[in-house]
Amino acid sequence: MLGKVLKYDLKALCRYLVPLYAVIFGLGVMTKLLSFFEKVSIINIILGLMIVALVFAVTFSFVLTGIFNIKHYLDNLFKDEGYLTHTLPLKKGTLLLSKVLSNFITIVITFLVVIISLLIAFYQKDLFNDIIDLFNLDFGGLEFYKFMIYMMVYGLISYLTTVLMVYASISIGYSKNSNKLVSSVVWALIFYFGIEFLYLGLLAVVMVINPSFMASLETESFLMIDLLNFFTIFMVFTCLLGLGFYYISYRFMDKKLNLE
């Protein structure tokens, strides 16, 4: 049943994401076509505006993907559509897991769409050779591509944890009898500032355990692997936070569901 629910969630999200992807692709193609006539003054001005629009669309595409997923979570589970959703012979965990998986899938697709669009817009001869050379560069004792892979994984985990935080806030807020949306926003703020406080506390603990780490960042002997080990602690902590928010969402949806 998870596959069927996931298929429905992805289909529902496509209503918002396909137009977004079409805009990004269109801007990429138009930027490339206009680049062939960049020596014409008026075309060059339009090209500049097109590049700005492409950068803007690319930058906000990830934010919009998250917003669309959160909107679907709210509409499908806690508003009018929720009356039908919760009558299905499905466990609450299945519904929640489907939302998380659809979020993961759509953010990966958004990333691929962005990369392809940027390649279309700015492709030049030997571009791939330059990219390969860049990825093979030594970056503080570590190949650059390994660093990029690590940061993308960390970014994905942080993104999903943030969305799960909003899911948990909505689940708590909509368990109330009134002011559901306001309560959700309040809980989101509480969670946000609470997380920031926990991160600062974790940083303080790390610095107490390894006080020489920050000093090593300014020395020539600094190795990138040391920084990645440092970030790994925060990555594991972020994963734990995400699991905590997942449990909160499941618990409130299973035990304290209160539809509008």
C-alpha cells in the first residue's frame, strides 16, 4: 500500500512542481539561445535579465519544493482532504512515511532539473573536462568531489530534518481545537530556537573535548578530513533530531488527530 500512497503523493505534487520545472528548463534553454546573439546590444541586455531570472528560479526552486511538500502534508492529512485520507485502511506511519519519501524524491528531482538546466544554459566546449579537473583537485588533503558529495548528503539530511520539524509543528498545532495554524507557527518557532540552542550546546561540548580544533583551522597543517569529522558529529545529531520530529508527527497524528 505504501507504493500506492506514494504514487498518489507524487502525482499531487506534480501539479505544482511540473510548472516549476518547466520554467527552470525554459529559462535554461532561452539563456542558451540568447547567448548565440550576445554581441547584439539589446539581446545582451535581455540575456543578462534572463540569467538573473534563471539564478532566481534555481535559488528558490528548493524552497518552493519544500513549501509544496508542506502544503500537501497539511492539506492531505489535516484539512478537508484528511477526512478521506484517514478513512483509508492504512497505518498512520504509512501515510507519514509516504510524505517523507515523496519529499526526498522531489528534492532530488529538483536538484537534477537545476543541474541539467544550468548545463543547458552555460555549456561550453571542454566544460566537462574542466569540471572533472575541478573535482579531482586536492582540497585540504581531500579530493574536491568527495567533499561535495559529503556536503550534498549533509544538506539533504538538514533539509529533510527541517521539513520534518515543520511536519511535527503542524501535527501538534492541528491537535488543538482552535487557532490551529497559529499554534503550528508557534511550535515551529519553539522548535527552531530550541534546535539552535542545542547546536550551540553541542558545539560547546565539542570545543571542550577538542579545544585545539579551532586553532588548527588557521594553520597550514589543517586537513579537510578533520573538518568533515567535525561536521559528522552535527550530521548524526541532525539525523537524531529528524527521527525525533518524525516520532512526534506520528504520535500526534495517531493519538491526537483533530481535523478541521
